Amino acid sequence: MEWSFLLVQALSGLASASSLFVIASGLTIVFGVTRIVNFAHGSFYMLGAYLAVTIVPWLLEFDRSPTLFFVGVLASALVVGLLGVAMEMLLLRRIYRVPELFQLLATFGVVLIVQDLVQLAWGPMDIPGPRAPGLRHGVTILDQRFPAYELFLIVVGPAVLALLWLLMHRTRFGVLIRAATQDREMVGALGVNQAMLFTGTLFLGAALAGLGGALQIPRISANAHMDLSVITEAFVVTVIGGMGSVPGAFIAALLIGLLQAFGVLIFPKITLVLVFLLMAAVLVVKPWGLLGRPEAAAGRAVLPEGILDPGRMDWAGKVLAVVALAVMLALPLIDAYAVKVGTEVLIFALAAVSLNFLVGNGGIVSFGHAAYFGLGAYGAGLLVVKAGLPMEPALIAAPIAGGLAAALFGFFVVRLSGIYLAMLTMAFAQIAYAVVFQWVEVTGGDNGLVGVWPSHWAASREVYHYLTAVLTLAAIVFLRRVIHAPFGATLRAARDSAQRADAIGIDVRMHRWLGFTLAGAAAGLAGGLYAFSKGSIDPTLLGIPMSVDFLSMILLGGIQSVLGPVAGAAAFHSLKDFFLPLTDHWRLLLGLSIIAMVLVFPRGLAGAFASLRRRPA
Amino acid sequence: MTRITLPRRALGAAALATLARPAFAQATPIRIGELNSYSRMAAFAVPYRNAMQLAQDAVNAAGGVMGGRPMELVFRDDGSTPGDAVRVAEELLTRENVAFLAGTFLSNVGLAVADFANQRKRLFLATEPLTDAITMAQGNRYTFRVRPGTYMQTKMLIEAIRGKTAKRWAIVAPNYEYGQSAAANFKRMLGDAIPGAEIVAEQFPALGRVDAGATVGALAQSRPDGIFNVLFGPDLTAFVREGNTRGLFERRTVVSLLTGEPEYLIPLGDETPEGWIVTGYAPDQIDAPPAHKAFIEAYKARFNDTPRLGSLLGYVTVQIIANLLNKANTLETEALVNALAGLATDTIVGGVSMRALDHQGTLGTWVGETTLSRGKGTMKNARYADGANYMFSETEVRAARPPA
């Protein structure tokens, strides 16, 4: 290959890296200060692009000058920054005192709302933006032509990095951001107005996302799928760089941009998984990313966010459980469709309880739990479709498949902690997703496989419902038993203080690994049951949206409670099922109800129930 | 622990169901369940639904179906995942009492609903999914497809470049089943159309996340004479802009699937490349048959917008459904399936029949060249390619389709 080509390909990579960095820098700053995993960052990026394709052409009507183009881009970024402020003041500020994970759920609600609002405001068609005046042409570099606008983009990244450096080191606001990133509690103790600091940080973060989106309009059309296409990559960049580290994000973006540009020359299909492979590799070697540092508060005793004392079920809980069980069993009296929804609620309830076994009881926050659910479904489905086995052995294989995958991935996962652990689970889930997606001969690729139906005796909706009820309830009761058993208590000890647990002779990693495997097996069983209820398997079962659904379920239900996730699964799935047929804007309604529940029940449904019980009559 | 099954919104539907007594049979509407990605794929699905409502009103105004009964489409969002879609299909069948199912957009969703229909022994008329599997390897007795699939549309383009001189070809396609199978079909048929042609480069960017600079660079490096593009939507816009600036398309034959459809052509705006050979739909150039012209006028008048390809598909689908109901004159599934196999319908684009062998419709599409006219992309020299001429051969179908 000629040098001129390699040079130009490298420049292409730098341009992508630069764009990616602008977006990721905002995400990493917001996370560093507020510890919020901000899913809505992608929505801000999308809003930046949509605002820019509205504002910029309007400005260019006055004069087709480069100045007005960039005025329009900056104006879009500022407006998005203000939207970030609005989100902080109206929503996030009200929930800083609840478990940190809960804020993730709130931002997920914002994602759903923005998706539909954008479609309402701008319509469903993609909107192409104008090219930048003066930068429309191509520049000939050696014998290759390269877009002038991308040369400009290559400069933007380092320029933003330099400005951020100045901000961080030369202004009081920047100093406070750095201080809060290092030790938020200490900053608060020193009397800094945290509300102002957080509002400012959200403004900066959202404006950077908006800038990233607005700068893309000469290259891509504003479209309704931009938010999710960018958010995972932005997360990967911040994690590889080290959460909270702006220079780290810069290096990570460069790595990804260049790897992408040259990777496609050798493996054209690698784009699906490349960034996640890189993230997994980096995290296995450097558990806090390239430039990240262990949290200052890591060794400090903090109030754990999860199940404190599983306790015994009081009479009200028992009554509720019996009523719920009776309703579940009586569903066939209503109609066939109620049975169908009930079956799915049971399956999701098991998946949610297994996830909360990790999150609430073990402090192991998994963003990739759908991997084990999906691999369980594939384990069962492949046996039926490819090996011709009936349902019964396939259902035994489902938890084994989920458990084996969890044992394999968990071996690496449990070495990490906090957000890095969460991101590694997501990376593994995406790698599993890519394998299932790409291995067409065996898995059927993204079309999936059909014909995964129950055995003849269980073919009717009602029989399958009762079969599911028996299996899921048995598994849920078993997991509950494990939480009450010494093993569960050991996991809680390791969650609350790994050092102290270690000091009294507990092999923390081994216990967490076993816990991870058990949760994976339970999710695998749920996945197997799900496959037979649908008749088909496909990669969406392992996808990030599925993992996010599971997280939403346990957060809605309450992660401090053993059985709260069951209520969360029922509430979440019923809401979705209720809104889906109502209108095209079901995502808006679902998002609004998630946010309403976050605000009304800040400790989940189970938390609300518990405080109701504790109130003197 | 609570398990809530919310009270259903279906009070109205229940009321209707109560009315569905023989005494009222004359006025009882015939309900058909239509599920599609109205929320996530709104650019396609909303014009599609608009045209379906237009067609439904036309059918009912002309006296309805099956001897005077009105038809009523029940629209539902399929959630864009197979899991949600199968549940929605179940809801339509059990709660809404629809006679049969139609619709779906994504191929994996279409295949899942097709298999569900097979399991429940109910008719499913797939409209938009393009995967060949739905009529071939995973075809079943109860599933039919209206639109020309990936193979048929690729074959139309192959015919359009027969005898061209471009020998070195590069392929760019989104990395999922539709892109991969279009690329595979193209590779398989290219040698037949242009003897001695070879593939010199292939790029498979992830759907919705094309890294346009790197992809265009990699394609240009292979110095192809021709490019086969399968990208669409936002990926296409990014690819075209990057390629225009870098001169990728200059003096090269470019063949592109679906690019002529208004859904994808309109966002290209003044960047629409000149002379790409594409499949698509240019409603402003349709003169015949007169029914088609009338449809375009009626659509414009009612929705104040030009119809998209989705609109055409929606209208034709309703015409086929109305014809089916009249011919079968029953809602019993086996009779419906038997009536639909081989059913010929006179639609706004002319005759469309559902081939009995593989349940594939003979609806075609337009093949032409992209061109820029008054700052907007459109097609020139477009001709209607009748799907009947581009179907899988009977031998191929017999080899691929599971025995009924």
C-alpha cells in the first residue's frame, strides 16, 4: 500500500477520533463530578445535531459565511447546554440522595422522552444539514483527495482539549470540577455549593455533547437513531481513558479512531465489535482505564446501596405474596392474552431477581446481564433447532449455557469494581452479541432462528404458563434462600468492605465469581423459558436495550429488597404492554412514567411499600 | 410483591366484540391486524399507514368486502423486536379478534411473526421485510410476502448493468443479514451479467454507525471500476457526502439498492449523485396506469405530502387483502391461505399475484438512474420492473423451501 493512502486513512481516523473526543469529554466530566452514568448524553448529541440543522440554514440565509456557520454551531451547543441545566434542576437534583444507580434509570427515561419529542418536533425523516461554507471542497494531499472539513475537525479535538485544560487549571470552576472528581464528599465538606457545581457541570457536559452533534451536520444527516449509535462508543471512550479523565478520553478516542480506520482494511466486518474488544482488553490489564485512578472514597466506609438485611417476610409481605401468586395462577380465567403477558412477567421477574442477586446483594452492577439471558435462550434454542432435541433437555441446557458464559466472563469481571466492572460486563455482553450476530451458519445471524416451540404437552398457553410459573418461582425461591444463607451474607460482606471481608479469611473473588455464575445460570433459565414462549431466538435478546430493561426493572422494584425486582418486572412490563398499542408515542409515555416513578418512589416500589409499613398508623 | 395486570384499554374492543353477533353480521367490520415499527421506523411506516387508511376508506366507500361488510385495519406498533412483535401478534389474535395478520418491517421481526403464524396456523401477510429467508429457507404455509425481496431487487440491478464494461467491483453493505445477502447475491450473479468481472473490495460497516471517511478511503484504494452499494438511511447520506468530496464516484459505475426510494433519496438533497443505477420510486414521474396517478393525487390531497414507496406498498397491500376477502368469502384460515396462493389482484401498479410456489408477490419496483433536479434528488429513465420476471427459479425454490 502506498504511503499517501496510509496517511489519508490515518487522517480519516483522526477526524473520527476528534469528533468522538468532543462528545466523550462531556460524558467523562459529568461522570467525574456527579457519578451519574448519563445515558441521556447521546440524546444531547442528537439534539445538538437537530438544533444545528434548524439554526444554521436559517443563519446562512443572511450570509453564506463560515462565521455564521460556526455561530450557528455554537448557538446549538449553548441551547443544548441549557437543556442539560434543565435536566439537572428539574430531575437529577431531586434524586441525588437516592442510590446512584437510580439516576441512571432517570436518564434512561429522558432518552425515551427525547426520542419521541425529536420525532414530534422535527418529523421522522432524516434532515441533511448544510455543508460548512468555505470548507466544502476536498484538499489534495499527495495524490489523494481529503475533505477540508475533516482537516478542520482534526484541529477541533485538540482545541477542545486545550480549552478544557485551561478551564480546569485556570478557573475556580475548573478547580472545583477536578476536586469533586477526586473526592466529592470532601468538596462538600469544605462548603462548596454542590448544587451550583453540578448545574454548571451538566451545562458543560451537555454543551460538549451538543457541540459534538452540531459539528457533525456537514457529514451526516440529523436522524432519530443518532443517540443510541453514539452513546455506547462514548461510554467506551470514557472507560478506556479512565472515568473522569479528559486527557484519558483524548487518548482513548485516538486509539479507537485509528484502530477503526485501519481495522476495516483487514477485517471489514470488525466494526461491530472492535471497540468492545479494545475496552475488554484495556480493562483486564488496567482495571481503572488508561489514565483513571482508583476512587479516593473506595476504602471509606459508605452506606451500601443494596440489600442491608434480607429479614423475614412480615405478615403484610406474606399477604401480598399470596395475593400476587393467586393472581398469577388465576390469569387463565381472564383471557388468553393475559396468560401470555403473565408468562412473560414471570420470566422477566426471574431475570430481574437474578440481576438483583448481583446488584443488590453482591454490589456487582452488571450492564450486560442480557448476555446470560440470551445465551441461555440460544443454548436451548440451538439444541431444539439444530440438534432436534425436545424442550425438556433444552430447558436443562439453558441455565448451564448461561452459567458457563457467566463463569467465563465473570472470571475477569469480578477482578474489577464499580463502574469499570459494569462497563466490562457490557463489553463482554457486546462481544457475545457480536459472535451471535456474525456467526450466521450456526446462530442464523441477526435473523435469528425460528421453530423453538415447546413440546406437545406444553404447547397450550395455559400449560406453558403453569410450567413457567413452577420453574421461575422455584428459581426465585432458591435465589432468595441463597441470599438468606451464609453465602449470601458473605457476598454482602464483600460488597460492603472487600478489605475487611478479606481480613477475616473470605476469598472475596472466589465468592463473587460463584455468585456471578449462579446469577448467570438463573438468567439463562429465564432466557430458555423466554425462547420457548416466543418460538424464536435472535440477537436482540443479548442486546444492550434488553440489559437496560432488566436494570430498569430492578431499580423500579427497589434494589434494597429481595423480592422488589419481581414487582419491578411486573410494573415495567405491564407499562410497556399497556402503552405499546396505545399510540406511536409509547416511548414518550413509558419514559414519563419511569421518571414519575423515580420521583414518587425514589427507593423503588419495595422501598415505598416498606416505608408505608413503617409509618405509624 | 405485586404482579399487576393493568386493566385493559380494550373496553371499546370488547364492546365491538359483543356486537359481533350473527344478527348484526351485515354491519360487522372485518378486522385485520397490522403490526409495524410505527415508532422506530416512522419515516417508512407512517406514510405506509396513511396509504393503508386511504385504501381502506376507498374499499369501504365502494361497498366494503364480502358482500357489504366494512374492513377495518387494527394498527399496532411491533416494538421493533421479535419478542415484542410476537406478543403484539398474540394480542391482535386473541383480544382484537382479527381475521389474520399483516405488516412488519425488520426481517428478524418478520421471520419471528411468520413462524408464530405457522405455529398458530393463522395467515400472515408480510409486507416490508426483505429477507429471502421468509419465502425460501424459512418459508411456511401460512406466510406470504408482498414486496420484492433482496434477491429480486438485486437481480433487477444486475439486469440493468448487463453488458457494461466495468470489471473491477467494490461492495459496501451494512453489516447485517440484508446487507450480507444482497452482497452475496450480487457476487453470485455478477459474473453472469459481466463476464470476467471480479470483486476487489468489500466493506461492511455496522448499521447506523458507518465510519464514512475510513470506508470511502478503503474502497477508493482498491481502484474499482464499479461500486455496488447497499447502505441506506443515515449511513447512505454520510457515505455519499464523503464520497462526493473525495471524488469516489467520479468516472465509476455505481449500482445502489433502494437508493431511488423517496425515503432515502429526499435526505440526500442537493448532494444526490448523478447517474447511479438504483431501484426506487419516483411518484412525480408516474403516468400510467391511471389508477396509480389517481392514487398519487388522492394521497397528496389528503396528507399534503407526496407518497413514499411505503405508501405504494400499503395501498397495494390493502387492495390485495380486499380481493382476498372477496374471493375467499370466509374468514376461515385454511380457506384464506388457499385463496391467497396464486391470487391475482388488479392493483394501482397493474396485476400483482401471489405465486403459489413460494408465496412471493409479483409486485415489482422501478429501476432507473438518480439525478438532481432543482436541488432535489429524483430518478430519471425509470421503468417499472415487474417482479414476476425476477423471482427465484422453481428449482431453487424447491431446493430451499421446506416441504409443506
